[in-house]
Amino acid sequence: MRLTSTKNPLVRRLRALADRPAREREGRLVIEGVRLVEDVLDARVPLELLLYDPAASKRDARLGALVARAAAAGVRLIEAAPHVIAAASQVDTPQGVLAVVEIPRPAPAPLLDHPDLLLVVADRIHDPGNLGTLIRVADAAGATGVAATRGTVDPYNPKAVRASMGSVFHLPVVMVERNALLQELDARGIRILVADPRGAVDYTAAPYTPPLAIVLGGEAEGAHPAWREAAVAAVRIPLYGRAESLNVASAAALLLYEARRRREG
């Protein structure tokens, strides 16, 4: 099968999956680029189909190898003209390959039962680039997983997925109701630290003993007040220059690597 028309229903479907309601309805998302598709195959996340430009796959050895790998894995392959790829793409410079991927849905309970839990809670984070970078940082620091509360941008927003650099497929990411998560953390005796510019405890002095959940809120609103009420400490990161705040992913990096340093020290 080779697509040459941008009016094909598949192209309309790929464009529709850029919106959260369509992703939630189908349980699918679209990823773009060789690196992301490789990451998905490495993570053994099911791929429904791969749309690619055969001319580009002949010019680009890495793309050609990816197409062959997908074929060997039994993925449905669809050839498409470059203008069709461009019409279905969400980026300015398409790489000649898109894929429809099943959205991972890990269950929260097994994640919270991890004995050395280091959970990152993303609360009221609205910028998809910030959330994606936060997930990437959590993956790099060896966090157990990420919980995104309702009101946070979809972790599978195309911009969030690209900013995560594939980490959203390697690290368990769960979407939960805030109150339900608070109850589960309390029932399991999981300590909570909440990042707060006005917090009473310097991040270098905070208690990072596992099992632990570190809560980070959006830059505009911060974390919901319920987290401060439940936390064993509100943790601040000092600012020595004239900047008013840190990017949420930068704050996460400092807290998570401090937690990691304590565990390994």
C-alpha cells in the first residue's frame, strides 16, 4: 500500500491523534522520527503501524534499518509520498517516518509497592515541554516512576513525548486523581516532599529516606495546597542570583539527584 493523497482517512486520523480526546478514545498516539520509533521498539511498546517514505529509507541507512526491524517485528508498514508524510506530521521538518503506538497504561498500585520507591508527582504542570523534560530527568535520575495528576498536561502530548526523548516509554508514567493518590501514599506510609520556593527546609537538608514521593507543581501555581498539608517537609532550592524561579525540570533534577546521592552515599 502506498499513500499519495493527503485526503486519505489515515492521514486525517494521524492528525486527529494530536488532540488529547482522540488519544484517550483510541488509546493510541503518533510518534515521529527514527530515534523515537527505535525507543518504542526497544521498550517493546506495541506499534500498530509505521508510515514511511520509501525514498528516504533508501537514502538514510538508519531509517532503512528501522523499517526492516519493524517489518521483522510484524508491524504493519505503509509507504507514503513525502507530501503525505508532511501533511500527517506535527513537526516542521519531518524525518520520513511516523508510527501509531499503543499508549502504555501501567497500573499505579504495583508502582507504589516498590520497596525503594522514588516517585515523582507532577501536579498542575501545564506546559508539555516542561512535563516531557521532567520525565526525562526522572528517568535519568533513576526514579521509580512519574505520577501526573488530573489538571496536568497529558504526558502523551506530542510536545511532551518529544521533550522526554523517549523516556516516557522507558519509565512508568501513570495518570491519577490527586486525592486518590494522596490516600494511596498515606495508606502505604510513603513520605511526601513538596518543592516550594517558600519551603522551610533547604533541599540539601531534606529527608529523602525511601519510600518517597517528590511533588513538583507548575511554575505559575505551584503544587496544590493539599500536598503541603500531607508533606513531611516543604523543600526550597535557594536562588543566589536575580532569577525569580527555576524551571520545574531543573528543580526536579536537583531534588532527584540529591535523593540519589543520599541513597548511594
